[in-house]
Amino acid sequence: MDPLLLVGLLVILFAVFTVLKAVRIVPQARARNVERLGRYHRTLKPGLNFVIPYVDRVYPMIDLREQVVSFRPQPVITEDNLVVEIDTVLYFQVTDPRAAAYEIANYIQAVEQLTVTTLRNVVGSMDLEKTLTSRDTINSQLRGVLDEATGKWGIRVNRVEIKAIDPPKTIKDAMEKQMRAERDKRAAILNAEGQRQSQILTAEGDKQSRILRAEGQRTAAILEAEGQSRAIDQVFQAVHRNDPDPKLLAYQYLQVLPQLAQGDGNTFWVIPSEVTSALQGVSRAFTEALPRSAATREEVPETSELDEEVAKASEAAAEAVADAQDAESPDGPRQLTQGVEEPSPFPDLDRKHTEAER
């Protein structure tokens, strides 16, 4: 091969390579620092950029987007001398590529160590319970310290989150027992409240039922009394309106008199003194008859309803008087001797009855 041709090809390849090194394309949200002769020259912006080959040195791209870094759990001692493992998550963004590249060697490691030291300082002034319940306070304090320290590094800390706080196993067991005891306590309180409410509702229902039952009984008693009052009033008005004579009253009195001795346990009872006068009134009522005509005098019926009523009344009165004498006698009930006729307690009535039969 001709040496001139070979030299020409080499020159062409060198020219192409030089052009390629002079052109730099930077993606969006990225940045690249350029050094000229070992000194910072400029920062390439997103898009097409030209540099001087073999003079300018272009550094790797720096991501300008918000980044998330999760640090491994760090042991932290609380105020009550308990060691807890705290896992944090950091959200940051590079705002100045030059400062991020020249102000600190490794900003990720720097942020991690700063987070650990700040976290130990903040949590060291809290006990375990406050640490577990004060995550927002810890996050805000961490963010304030980190944002102030990383400002000169060209980094902005947006958020710092505590992902987990892990106390020792013994503390976890104690916390579980305490939580279980609290839940048992709340369950017992709720059960007692339920029983109390149930008893109160039952008592109120019983009270209302008794009140309603008493009101019903009162209303029933009032209505029954009103009904009895009206019935008595109507009977009284009917009796006074019909104006019964003493004869009818005496007859009704005699009809009720035998019922006094019908009870099984009636061994002693008193016959009032008005019985004789009542019987006499009945006797006069049934024996007094109208004058008969000549035709009716000859035909006298053997028995009549009047005689039967008089006989029944006389027998009932005689049995009542006999039972009363037996009860009052100290020798016990009298024994009737066969063939001996007992004297009648109403001789006038018997005599008049005999005369009427004749």
C-alpha cells in the first residue's frame, strides 16, 4: 500500500475522532462539568454542546432530578438508655453541579453521616415513647439541619422520613404485653358499660310496664266502679219507681233466707228478729183473698200455686230455725223421734193455711 494513502486514511480517522470529541450531547435534567487545562471552565447544559478536544475535559453527568436514598438502620440511644434501630429515607436534589462536584468529594456519604449524627442528637433528648410518637418532629429537625449544612454543597434536602424504629426484642415483648393489657382493660370497660346500659334499659322497661299496668288496673277499677254505680243507681231508681210494698219485700227476704245454710262450713248462723214479722207479712199476703162468688165458693181447688208457695216458705223457715237451734244447743243437733211431730215455729201461718184448705 502506498504510504501516502495510509497517512491520508490516518489523518481522516483522526479528524473524525476529533470532531466526535468536540461534540457533547447532554440529556434533559442532566449536567456535565468541563475543565480546561485542569481548571473548571463551565457546565454543559442539556442539548448540543461543543468543546475543544484534547483541551477541555468533560466529567461524568450529574443527575439534577430529585433522588431518594435509603440509609441502613443506625443504632441510636434514647434518653432512657434504650438502643433503637432507626432506618431513614432521604429525598434530595442537586441544584448546583459545580458545588456538588468541587465542594465535597462524595455528597451521598456526607449526607448519610450528617443524618446519623443529627438523628442521634435529636433522639438522644427523647425517651422511647416520645421517639415512637414524634416522627414528624424528628423529620422536621433533621430536614432543617441537613438543608442548612448541604446548602453550600449545591444540594437541597426536600424531605427526611423515618422509615422504621425498631426497639429491642425485650422492649417489644413488654410493649405487646402492655398493649394487650390495655385492650383487655378497654374490653372489660366496654363490657361493664354494656351490662350497665342493659340493666338501666331493663329497669326502665320494667318501670314503664308497671306504670302502664297500674294505669290499666286503675282505669279498669274506675270503669268497674262506674258500672256498679250505674247498676245500683238503675236498680234503686227501678225499685223506687215501681214502689214495692212490704209484702213483696218480705217474700223476697224469705227466698234468700234458705241460702244462708247452704255453705259447707256454716255451722253457726243467726236468724234476725225480722224473720217473724216477714213471715207474718207473707202469711197475710197469701191468706187474704178476695170475696168469692157463689159459683166459686162451691168449687174449691184441692191444691193451688199459692198453697205450694206458702208450704215451701214454711218448710224453709222451719228448717232454718231448726238448724239454728241445733247450732246453739250444747248437746249437739237434735234427733227427731219418729212419730213425734215437731212444733211449728209459725203457728199463725199454719193455722191460716189449715183454714184456707178447709
